[in-house]
Amino acid sequence: MLRLPFFTLIILFVLRTSATHVVGGEINYKHTTADNYQVQLDLFIDCLNGNPGAIADDEYALFYVFTANDNQLIAGAPFKVKRAAPNRLVKLNYNCILNAPNACVDHYVYLTQLNLPAGKGGYIISFQRCCRNNSISNLANPGAQGANYWTMIPDPNSTPNELPNSSAFFNELPPNFLCTNAKLVFNHSATDPDGDSLVYSLFHPFMGANNSHPRPDNGINGKPDFPPFPLINWQTPYDEFNPIAGSPPLAIDPVTGRLTLTPNQTGQFVVGIVVKEYRNGKLISETKRDYQFNVSECNLTLLPGTASDQRICNDKKVLFANNSIGATRYSWDFGVAGVLDDTSNLRYPDYEYATPGIYKVKLKVFRSNCSDSVISELRLGTKARGQADIQKEQCALTVKMEGSSNAICQWYFDGNPLSGNPVSIKTTPNVHLAKVVYVDTVAGCNDSFEQAVDLEVIDEELKLANVFTPGDDGFNDCFKVYGLDASCTEWELKVFNRWGEKVWETSDVKDCWNGKVNNTGAAVPEGHYFYVLVMQDKDHMMDKKVINGSITIIR
């Protein structure tokens, strides 16, 4: 019998378990009943260059579950979950290719049920595995960097209406390879079982495990990373917003999830794509896909090509570019629903649209017995003009601003952005500048409107007499303050005789001093009296204002 030295066995074990083979992954979940959730890990493995032993070791995945309020492992974690048979990704992104690159990706699914009671601030579920491919172009020392695919299940106690959540699921699997200088248009949209609002973006993927502990089990094989998790290390000049060399670069539509890219450099590139769920304006959960795109030189006999997705304002007639390669015939569909004549066989057609809107423009190209197609998005908008309504309210210290309802309105007051439409703001007396920027919801076409708003001081129209003749003739027989609005101003008026004795006071703007003492009703003698008027706006936006003066009574 052949016996290997003990240290040789250790080396073989390390090579087997930490060999690079991980291509990508994501975790999502679905609420089933009560506190129960079905949790799914999608793991993508390099079935060409990945080490067979490491792939075999991943027959079971370890799910780490942490309570979100204290980032601690729950009892029983990690949970051992067995995978189903793999699905090999064979869908090509190109129809007319002579030498398909030698790439192989297997898709494994790990599915389990977890009981996760409410009241823990939610749960963080993580799968950590080392290592990624040694040949990855946009990571520093990629073969030493593991992957961490994780998600957070929110606590129902913290969600709107206290409803349990199910995560969004991506609808399509990415292609297993891309070709240089060939445009990728990929539907990276997701579906949410709860009908939550979805927003798409790129994100910075996470690192997990390491060469020493490639499959940490919280025991002899090492401990997992606890939240907050470390991020992967990019190779300069790459980052999460520029993970692949391309022209135009990688971009994802935040509303539709449409992923576009024309790569111009071969290599293997890690990309992070996230869809965020919002319910009643509150972020509920995220589904993160961490995936390695393989980019190769390809021998394409036919390649359809149009200009990048377009956004056009105030021009209904569009001239379409065409940079297809190898085509002998063309077939255009300009994406107008319900009509049959929005087509052309020209190489460089133009088309005049009847109305603004979002159109899916399809170009199909032909050469011999091969055809291929590409779809571009045209957003045809109009300059978002609208009437801005800026009004002074109440005491002329509150301004209400309302703009057009058929566009997104961003208000600014003295240069500071405000949320909402309409919007009200309380401020101080001065000349202010209100501005609104309109952005249409189709193509982002914008317009703006601004207006100066003069907010007067509260005593601008203030009038006080200095002589009055109390009597019963109805003419100048009482003393009052004119020009104050009772709905706007808090005020107090006091009258004193020459010895400093208070003879009358009021806080009612309707009151009028008839020359008698407040409490007794006795008439005061004619002569000189002194008043103190203290006033302030009801919103207390200004300091109190004190006015002193004298009044003469003649009988």
C-alpha cells in the first residue's frame, strides 16, 4: 500500500478545500407561514477550471444566521443545507459566433426552511466560501479573496403595517461569457412577491472566508466573519461603479434593471448588482448578486449594433445610428404599440413619433443563414414646463410653493433643496428666492422657474395716534393700534400715567382705550400718558419688538 507522509495529506486537503472555483452567488428568501421562511442560496461554480474536489466539498453549504440587533449567531447555526443537481448555463448572448469561448458555469441551488421569530431586529443570513478564481482581473490577489453572499430579513415589527417580507428574485441568469466590442443588453430585473417598489444599482461585493479556513464551520475549521462584513479589495483602477473596462461602461437602469455594457478588454471581472425594496417609502430589504463576468475575444460573423440608449427632449423625429458588423440586411421596429408601419429596412432610418414616451427599438440584422438582434431603449420627452404657484400664507411669514403635477418638482428656497410638492416653509421677514426645477418622468427633460418673495416685517403698516378726545361724539374718542393682524401677531398694549401707574392694558387687537381705568371704569383726567406696545409674530420667527410712545387726552 502506498503511504503518503502526513504533511503531504495536509497540503492535499488544503488544496482540495480552498481551490478557486467560486464564480458568483446570491441569497433570497420567501415568507411562508408564521415565523417561517424558505431561504435559497444560488451558487455559481466554474465547472471548467474549478477544482473538482472543492466542488464536491460544496455538496453541503453552511448557512450562518445572525440576529440583526446584536450581530450574534442564533442557536443551531450554521445550518447544513444540501444542494440540488446543477443547471449548466449554456445560453449564448450571441447568435452568429464561430469560436465560442471555452467557459463553463454550473448553477447550484441550496434550499431550506428556517424558523426566525420576530423581535430580534431581523436576521442576517450569510454563506461564506473561499476562494475566487486566481485569474480575476479587477481584484487584488483574487485567489486569496473569498466570497460572502448575504441578505437581511427584516423584523416584521419594523416594517410598514408589520407585514413579514419576501425578498425580490432576479428574473434571469447572466450569460456565461461576453465578447469584446459587442454590446450587452441584459434584463437584470427582479420580481417582488409583495409588490414592493424596486430600485437597481451596482454595489461593492463582500469578502468571506480565507485560504486557511475556506469553509469556516464555527469550530475546528475556523469561525465565520460576523457582521459588519469586510468588502473585497479592488485592483486599481476598478471599483464598484467601474468594475469592467468598457466603452460605453457598465450601467444599470435604476427603474427597469436593464444592464448595458460594451466591454473592450478581455478578462474575468467581479460585478455586484443589487435590487432594493421600498415599502411606503421605507427601505425594507436588498437582494445582492455577486457575479463574475468572463470577457473573451470572439470571432463574430454578425453583430447587431445601434447607438446607446437615448434620451431626447423636444424632438419627435429621431435619426437612428447603426454600427452593426457583417450585416447585409436590416429590419427595424421602432416600438410603437398598435401600429404596423413603424418599421424600416434602411441601414440608417429616421422615424417621427407622435407622442413622447418610452420605446423599445429593435434592430434585427441578417447575413446568409444567420440573424441576430438587439433592443435599445428610446426615452422621448418634452421640456417639463409648468406654472409655479408661490403664495404668502398667514402672517406673510409662511410661503407655500406648488408646481406642476405632471413632472417631478424639486424646490429650492434661498438655494436650499426642499422635499415634497407642494411644500410650505416658515421663515423670517426678508426678500427670499424660491425656485423650482421641473424634470419630466420620461426622458429627464428639465426646466426651471424662480421668483423673489418679499416677506414684510409685521409692523410695516403700524399706526398709533398721539392725541384723542374721549367722549360720546363718536369722533376720535378712543385710542387703538391700527395695522396689526390679530391672526398673525401676538401683542400686548399697556398705558401708564406720569407716576408709572398702569391704568389700562389689553392683548386684544380689537380693544380701544376710551380713557377709563381698566378695573374701576373711572375716567382719567386729561393730560399726558405713556404706552408700551410689545408684539411678536405667532410663529415666533422674529424677536419681540417693543415700541414706546406717549398719548395726550383732551377732554
